[in-house]
Amino acid sequence: MTTSVQKSYIHRIVLNNGIVVLVVENPAADIIAGRIFIRAGSCYENQEQAGLAYLLSTVLTKGCDGLSSLEIAEQVESMGASLSADTAADYFLLSLKTVTSDFAQMFTLAGRILRSPTFPQAEVELERRIALQDIRSQQEQPFTIAFDQLRDVMYQNHPYARSALGNEVTMSSLTRADLVQYHQTHFRPDNIVISIVGRITPENAIALVEEVFGDWQAPPTQPLLKLNLPELNIEPQIKVTPQQTQQSIVMLGYLGPSVLSGDYAALKLLSTYLGNGLSSRLFVELREKRGLAYEVSAFYPTRLSIASFVVYMGTAPENTQTALSSLRKEVDLLFTTQLEEDALQAAKNKILGQYALGKQTNAQIAQIYGWYEILGLGIDFDRDFQEAIASVNATDAMAAAYRYLQEPYVSLVGQEQAVTGAIAYFNS
């Protein structure tokens, strides 16, 4: 028996086989966007198979029951449509977009690909070689080196420590059989959210999903895999990679709350205040006023498990020590000095304005509601998040900073004399 609920203009229904369907009818443009989310991101990999979800995302659309890679590409291109797969830490995603008249055909194709991929051996080998080239290329990029070693020291054996691509050893060892097993384990109807937005009625959208996926049943003897993520109790420390580069990368990381925490909104707001855009605190103080930074920013990604609050700077080698102490000082100010009301309001306006701009197209709307649903937040989170941001006051922000932003993990990449000198100063 299906269950259905309507929140404002969002229709949500759970099919008999467990698929959650979200539909937003938006007749403004002759476009329909679909997002098919699966709880199967890189968090669900074994450490020895790091990169498996990523590799699957590259070969999923390269062949399915009855269709070759070329035939799939020809079908998609003949409709002027788009079809792609992607993976993140907490989910896997198949995206499609087409004009209204072609959506049923495109969605049916997506269903065949999702349910019956063939993973042709030649395609697997080709995509694995490309992934290995990407891994090697990233190993030459100072920012990527700094970020990888920061994640490694913060998360250690937690999946968030790993790059989506894994590393050369794990990617080289992945096989077609690994892809088949991973697909059979996670790609099942009770593990899927389908979000459809565009010129289509809820009734027609749900009927189409039923037609394509209604006969798909979860294996009765295989319960859904539950994540069992390790606890984190790693003391903050410093990690350095000497490299002959033109600039030093200075990066501070702090373990922060997941999206489920009551402190999530406050940390999101502080990240925006510190490092989002040309008017942010770090950009104005460290780049514009002091000329320390080639680039400077902060980010705090939304995660189901323990997240990371990161600030970083690219700076001249001779400024490495000053950059490190200055970044630390700016973060420390968040829990020692209360934000002024106009600065707090400006950060709220920025984050809420950017949030609104991120929900303009059918594809963006399908993405955000499907994402909230697959994370277990529900469609009400759209409203709850905005209300939470608006309600954060200066005391809340300072208290959250005090709880999470006191002792950083430090990652440095740059010329040996510059980074070792900065460490000596930092430890003194």
C-alpha cells in the first residue's frame, strides 16, 4: 500500500516497493528534471575498495541490458537531453533532464540503466585508467595535497578521510565483479528517492515511476545495509608536505557537527561570514587589507556524519608563518568576540539569498528536495533550514564557535623552509 503526503506544492509518495517519489509541478518551462538518489555514496565502500562508487558512476551509463554505450549516447543526444551519474560521500545520483514530450522515454531509459547495467569490461578498464590519471594529476596540485592530508589526519579510518577517487592502489585493484556486487547490494527500490520537477502533474509522474519501477522488489532475504561509522577521538595535530611550489597552502580544519545537529545552522552562518565571497571577513582582512593571500576561503560541507569546518589560504612562501597565525587568530575571534549585529545580519542575508538563487531551475529544485529526502531530513528541511539561519543570534554563534573551533588540525604544503618554520612558530 502506498502512502502519500502533500506539503505546499510538493507531493511525496512512498510506493509499495519502498521507493520515495517527490513531485513538484512547475509549468513555467517546457523542461522536466529528474533526480534518482541512492544511499550508496563513498561512505558505503570498504576501505580496500575506495573509489568504487566513483568508478560505478563513470560506467553506469556505458551499457545496460539490450543497449551499448553508443546506443545509450545516441538516444540521449537524439532528444537533446542530458543524463549523467555522480557520487558523493553520503549518496549516489543519476540525473536527467529533457523537454516535456521526451521525458517518459528518457525516464524509461534511466530506469533500464539503473536496474540492469552491464558494466562492459572494456568500459571499466578505460574509466579506471582515466581515474588513475586523475589521481596522479591531483597528487601534483598543492591544494589537493593539503586537503587530502587534512582529511587524513582529522578522520583517519572514517570514510570521510578518503577522496571519492580512492588512491592508486585501491583504484587499480577494482574489478567488474566489485561493481556488480556493489550494485546488487545498494541499488534496490527501498534504498531510492526519485525527485521529479517540471511540466508534469503529480499523477502522471507517479504513474510513470510505477510503470518503470513498480515491479522492482527488494531482495526479501537481504536487509538494507546499515552504516557503522567509527567514532572520532583524534587529537588535533599538524601535518606537513614539503614541495617546491610557488606558494604555500595553509589549511586549518575543525571537526564540526552533522546536518542533524542543532549547531549546524550557526556553523553554516559562521563559515559564510568568514570565507564566502569578496565581502567575507577573511577576504577583506587577509587579502585586501594585508595582502597576505592569493586565495582565501572557508567551507563547511553538509554531512550526515561528523563534518569538517575548514579555512585555508594560498600565500607567498615568505608569508607562510604570518598566514598560519593570522588564520588561527581570525577563527579564534569567533569564540572570543561576539559578532556585531550588522555583520551577523549581512551573513544571514548572503546565505539566504544564495540559497534562494539555488532553487530557481527545475533541476535545482529536484536536486535539493531529493537530497534532503535521501539524507533523512525530509522535505520540511527546506523551511526549517531557512528558519534556523534566521533565528541564529550572536550568542548562539559564539557558543557554537566555542564548542567546535578551538583547536585546529593543521595542514601545510609548500617549500620546506617555509612550512617547517611556520610549524616551529605555531608550536612555540
